[in-house]
Amino acid sequence: MLLPRKPADWRAKLPGSEQLILWFLVLVIGLISIAPLLRLLWAALAPAGSLDLTRLLRLIASRRVSEAAFNTLWIALAATLIAVLLGLLAAWLVALTDMPGKQSWVFAFILPLMIPPQVTALAWIQAISPSSPLFDLLRVSGLAPAAGEQPLYSAGGIVLLLGLHGAPLVFLSVRAGLRRVPAELVEAARITGASPAYLLFSVILPLARPAIFAGAALAFVASVGNFGIQAMLGIPGHVPTLITLVYQRLNSLGPDALPDMAVLSLLIAVMTLTGLMVSQKLGGSRDVRVVGTPRHHQQPLGRGRIAVSIAAWLWMAITLLLPLSALLGTSLTRGFGQPLSWATLTLDNYATALWGFPAIRNAFFTSLWLTLLTAILLTLTALFMAFWISWQRTRLVRLLQLSSEIAWSLPGIVTGIAAILFFLKPLPLLNISLYGTVWIILAAYLSNFLALVLRPTLAGFAQIDRALDEAAQLAGAHFLRRMWDILLPLAAPSAMAGAILVFLTALNEIQVSVLLVTADTETLGPLIIALDEGGSATLAAATGCLMIAVVLLFMGLATLLSSRLPAGVLPWRT
């Protein structure tokens, strides 16, 4: 007996149906990610409307560009080497040893990754300024010039700070890889009489090789695209790199320089994507899959436990407390270079930063509401995208995911140039140009940070049984109802973790917005460089300290909420 066919649910035809939302996401991601990158590619290869490889090769072969490209490459490689060595050592201490106080030490080790790189550079500049006691020590040891020049204004200074800034990225990747090493293999090697050193270098590290190369790739990409450190040290030190060359050319020539800057941005993109592919090839050249339970394994430090702990905390004092204390000391003095004493102590810089300098206050509120809006919009986008990526991986959906990953992998300044090229002319039909407005910064944020919230959201969807959605669909619930009542509550903790990471990253970023800000749309990140270049070092130091305080505040709030978040989503939690 045939049952009468149930009429189609009229609500499925309303706006908000599954297909309509999917195509809306395609339109939005196409406008903010795919179209600007294609426009960048076209501007680099065919600025006059036709392919012009001669101009492209002539520009790349010019002395200034080739010098900047060479500096960018070797500085990034050297910084990556430092980051890998430090990150490996830190991951070994935290994941494989019984060092005491791991939780606090990890928080301190991760903190520089959350602090804006331009603030880190400013802190180190003031810690090793010619008027500081540390400079005298370096001069006596022969590591600083006798003429009183800043030793960090050099390629070596850039490499050092980029390496320190990239080490937490390697640490996070390697720590995750070490935790997946099955304890059964380690125990089997122990039974055969293997020493701890042999276990580490012949068993554990080879199994963690994919994670090591993944961390190296992250450090390399971060070093190539780190505008804050390269600008603060490279511009006054006359060490040209591609990213500072783009910044200086665009600031001096304006939009007329965009075709040439598109070529340089394309060169930066090729460099970073090549680094990612080489790292993936080297990390996956051998099959290192293992069978076993990834139980926690530790190598006891024995009698050296206290000595190792003291050395680890001494390293934190040198690389974190020393520059931050110098930054704080400068912010509390009346003039740059003055020693901190009761006679020079003042809070005027903080009063000026909070109330007496409207540009700082406006930049803070602009950054705050832009970051909040970015986190909200990207969280909603990631929740819907995770549905299709997890359960309906069509070619269109895979293209959306790939575009978000590419936008995240590229340095922020490439995203900024692409946004300028795409949004410089008035939008069709609307006849409105986003260039010079705060909305172009928002569009660049949405493009650059989508993958950052999408990854933890996908991890949340991976833990949801699809049968729940299918049962609700059979019961007649339309798409938005299923998302609101069933899927969103289950995936919300993971999405919230991604939103926290986006907020902490976007609030103090500089790479994306440095070319997009104007006097009326200033954000916190570029403001530090503007203050320092303008000779207001003490005010820049006070603003940097306030930015660090904001970062610590939100990291603390996220830590308090960690019990409600999925395990492992906060990078500073062990």
C-alpha cells in the first residue's frame, strides 16, 4: 500500500534554507578572500590589461628588490632555525620531563606570541639602548658597538627577535606531536637498554618529525610576514626586506605604486607558500604512523630537576622580564634615556595615553569594536561552514575551505595590498569605495582570520554524531532550526575557543592593517610605530604597556573560562 506523499515543508523555501545560506557564504568569502587575491595576481602580472612578464622580471631583478628578497629569505631561514631549536627544547621540557611549575612557565613562554611584535621590538630596543646598563655590559663583552649605536638595528637583531617570537609556534606544534607518541614504543626501547638520549633522538623525535617541520613552517611564514619587528629594527638599521619595502614605497608614492607593490606582494606570497610546501614534503617524506595508545610519557630529570628548572626560569627572566621591565621603566620616566628614579618617576605618559591623546583613545576603541565584530561574524561563519565541511564536502565547499587556509597562510600585508587593489575603485551598483574607511580593515580581518576560528570549530563538529542532525531532519525540522537547537549548542565551546584566539590575535595585529589605516581609522598596532617614529618613545612605551595589560586581562579571562572550553584550545594551558 502506497502512503500519500507528504507535502514539502514550505519553510524550506524561505530565505535561510540550506542552499541559500551556502551560496550567501560563497558570495561573502568570494568577495573578501578569493576576488582580492585574484585581483592582486592580475595587477602583478598584467597591470595594463595584458600579460607583461618583461616588466615583472625587470622589477624583481632590480638591485633594491633583489637585495630585499635575499634579506627576507636568509633572515627568515636563520630566525626559523633559532625558533626550531628553542621550540624543541621547550617542548621537550614541558611534554617529556618532570620539570616543576610547567603551567606558569608555559604561560610565560607563550606570552610573547600574544604580545604585538612591534611592542616586543620596542621593549628590546629600550632594554639595550645606549643608556641602559645592559648596553655597557654588551659593549665590554664586544657584542655592542663602542660608538653607542643600537646593536638591534641590524640583520642580526632582526633574526634574534624573529627567532624568539617564532619559538612558541614551534613549541605548540612539537608539544602536540610529542603527546601523540605511543608510550609502548618508548617502553619497548627502554627494555632493550636504550639510554634517555638514544630514546629522544632515535625514537621520539623521528616520530614527531611531521610536527617539527609543521612548526618550522609556521615560524618561517611568521618571520617572512612579521612587519612589526622588521619595521622597528630594519628601517632605522637600513636593512631592507620585502615587507618594509612595500610599506615605504606605498607610503611615499601612494596608490600609484600599487602595480609594483602587487609584484612584491606576489613574491612574498610565493616565498611563504614555497616554504609551506617544502616543509610538508620534508615532514611527510617517510611514513611515521604508529599503532599504540598515546599515553603520557615522561623522562625524569633526576638530580638535575632543580637546576633545569632554575635555568628555564632564568631564560624567561632574560627574554621576557628584562625587555618588559625596560619598557615599563621607560613608560614611567619623563624622557627617553633617563634612568628611573624618584626624581624622574611620573605617570604623565599613562595619563596622556588614556585621556590626553585622542588618537590613542580612538585607536583603542576602533581596534576593540573591529575585533569584536570580526570575532562575532567569523564565529557565525565558521559554525555554518563547519557543517558543510564536516558532512557535505562538495567541490564548492572544499574551495571555500582552501581559500580560507590560503588567506591565513599568506602574510597580512599581502592581504592588505589585495584589499586595496580590490576595494580602491567604487563598488559596482553601490558606487561606494571602501578605501580609506574602517570597512576595508574589517574586510581584510574577515579574510585573514577565518581559518583561525574555523579549525577549532571543525574539531567541535568532529565530535558531534551526525545521527542527531539526521533525526531532526526526519522529524521535519528545517536547516536553521536544526542548527539553532541541536548543532550550535554542541559546537559552541569549540567555536568560542576560536573566537577567543581571533580576538587576541586581531586586537593588536599590525600586518593586515598597517597599509589600510588612515588618520581617521587608526588601530592600535600601527599606532606604536607611528609614535616611536614621531619621537614620542615614552608615550609609545606607555601605550605598549597598556596593550600588554589588555592582552593579559583577556588571557586571564579565557583561562577562567577554560573549564568550559574543549581541552587544548588555549595554547598556554598544559
